[in-house]
Amino acid sequence: SSLPPLLLLVQCDMVLLAGDLFHDNKPSRRTLHKTMAIVRRYCMGPDPVQIQVVSDQKADFRNVNDAVNYEDEFYSIDLPIFSIHGNHDDPTRDGGTEMLAALDLLSVSNLVNYFGRQDEVDKVEISPVLIKKGDTRVAIYGMGSMRDERLNRMWQGKKVRFLEPEIDEGEDEGEDNSNTWFNIFALHQNRDLGRGSKNCVHESMIPDWMDLVVWGHGEYERG
């Protein structure tokens, strides 16, 4: 119910969601129909998108055309949505071997840019979606929800790796390239708030060079 007011925000270049767009990983047809109608109403239009994705889009997104949705010549998107999955709408096998999330349906319909999914079971490598607008450079790191115990174990075993943006031509290779981007990390995991030391992500695990952390999965903080 909060999605339509959110999408009415003016002078907004994009929307970033940190998981749980849906409360179930198999939402009803009515829920999917209403969600798709809302996104079409508020995110499709003739206005040009002012941001540019400069990273490897085929590697970044699970979109059907291996590119950000607003660059598809057959669609007219003027407010792109970028989303990771949460623990409620995580990928599952449904009548086949391929893991699919509800976001895959919105992605294949070119309504949402689904990113941050990790398919490896023994390591996590998080590559940023690199976005430019004029002189502004933003690196968005996304990590879809996974089992907290397994993720914590991989983090403790140094098997979680954040890939820094590639150095542009003409930049000093000796300089920390993460400092030339505004770095955002979107995740959907337990926080260390009475959950147990091995059942969460500790803030100390997140790289110091992250400028903003968008932390989903905060239901337990509500009154």
C-alpha cells in the first residue's frame, strides 16, 4: 500500500528497494496483477531518464535483454526501479530446476531491474551497479537475502568479497578507486540486535568505505 505514494516522488532519478517487495515468494495472481499495474502507471512514461548505467549490464541484471530496462527501445520507462530480493520473496524452485523469484516475473516484463542475487553456495562476490549522472558517480552494491547462518560463516571465513569499480582511463591506478564513487550497499539480513552472534550481519563486517547502507528486513524494529 506504500508503493504508489513512494512512486509519486518528484525529481527522483530512480527507486532502490532493499527486498520484500512481496510478502510471499509465491504472491497471488491478484497481487502480481496489482503490482504490475502500479509500476506501469507510475514508472512508464515519455520523460527521459537522466542516469546512465556504465557497468556490465549483462552481469548486473537478470533482465530479459541483459540491459537496464529503460534502454529497451520497445519500452518507455521514465522512473527505473532497482531491487534486490528479501527473505519473503526469495527465489524458489517451482515445478522445475531453475530458481526463480517473484522479481524475475517483473524483470522479464521489463518493469523492475532485479540485481544482487548470489547463486554460488560457497562464496559471495558483490559487483557494483555503476551509475553516472553528470559529475555524480554512484556504485550500488546489492546482496539479496540468504540464510543468515551461512552468510555469517562465509563472512567469518573471508569468502565475502566486494568488487571495487574498475579504474577509468586516465585515473591514477595507485588511488583507492572506491573513494571516487559514492558507495551504497543494499542488503536484506538480520542485524546484530539480540539475534545471536552467528545469526546476523554485524555492522563491523561492512567495509568502512561504504557511504550509505540501505538495510532491509527491519520488521522486528516496529512497535
